[in-house]
Amino acid sequence: MKKTKFHINWLLVSVLTLVSGLLQAQSEPYQAGLHYTVLEDAPAVSDGQIELYEAFSYLCTHCNTFEPYISAWKKRKPENVTFIRIPIVFGRAAWEIYARGYVTAQTMGIGDEAHTAMMDRIWNEKAVMRTMEEIADFYSQFGVSAESFLATSKSFAVDARMRKDQRMAMDWQIKGTPSLVLDGKYRIEGNEAIPSFDAMLDVVDYLIAKETAEALEYAAAAAPVEEAELNDELATEAEQAAAAQVEDVSEQ
């Protein structure tokens, strides 16, 4: 009898667990491991200020196709989201000079301004540049001299940024472009479950809403604790001040 009862309870728990999982799957339009990847060693909770990284290359035809989609998205992105591009190299010499060119342009404050023009130069005008000198000449139309651009491209600041970008790409296990990484926590890339760039950005919107909600929930939960700690500190300071006053009176 006990064995039968235990068996029934076990079946009940199993069924309830299965139903709960199905209900959760239905309520969540996108699933980890299918529509996006949760990265290892990612921060548990965002502080509400979210960063979206685009891993791209100027020599990637899919990145060129993606450009109008991400440009339109940037115009409607939430205010708590910062968009950042990181140029990917993948060990290719041709990609490296364009990545260095972009980082140099960013360092000199003209990267965003020149970005679309660079895409157009390569993919619409079919003018591929093969040396840093040619790339420097291109960027010279945006208010910097080719000489200063070349000098900056060899600077410690650009070298350090290049190393940092490629290290992040490795840590995030970027295998193709364009790929998106949200807050160093989620990687979103095209696959069978994400058949279009619109779908890719829908996943981004979903994850931004998810992270923002979790950050607000965490902040709301932490507020009473922080207030209590502040009250304790104020009470301690008041007690110390009162004790000091009593001591002064006693000395008089």
C-alpha cells in the first residue's frame, strides 16, 4: 500500500513538473539555447544600464545587409541601452586593417559618422581598400588628416582597444558576423530558430525587457535593506554624537 502511494505521489510530482515546464515555455516566446545563448561567467543581474554589442566586419556581406536593420533599431532603442560596435578579425589580415581603421576612427571621434559611408564604399561602389594608407585617405574626408590617422592607428590606445575587442570576441565565443551580445550575458545570432534580422532584433528587445524588469525588481528588493542599513548608520552616529556631548558636559 505504501509503495503504491509513493508511486502515485511520484507520478503526480512528475506530471506537475512537466505541466509547469510547458506553461513556462508557452509564456516565454524565446528560449535559452534555442533563440539565444547564455554566456558563461555572465553578471547575474544588470544594474539597469544595458550595453548591446554588435560584432561585425566591413568585409562581411551579411553585416552590410544587417546595417539598415540595426540603424533603424538604434533610433527606437530604449534610453537605458547603449549600442557599441566591435570589429572582428578572425585572424584574417584583410579584416584586421578594416578593424584597425574602425578603432582608429572611433578613437578620433569619427567612427559613427563614417560608418555607413565605409559600408557604401565597399559594397555599393565596390572599392575595396587593401592598405592602411588607402583607409587613412578614406577617413580624411571626415575632418582628419591622413597623416594623423596613420599615426593614431599605430598608437598604444588603438593597439589596446584592438586586443580588448578580440579578447571579448573570444570570451563570448563569436563564430560569425553579425552577432549581438547583450550586457556580456546573452549572445544572439542567426540560426534556424532565428531566420531573419527582424527576428534577431525581436529577441534583443525581449532580452532587454527581461533584463530591465529583473534590474527593477532587484532594486526594489534591495531598497528596504539599504534604507535599514542607512537608518542603522544614522542611529549609530546619533548615539556617538550624544555620547560625545555627555562626555563634554561631564568634563565641564
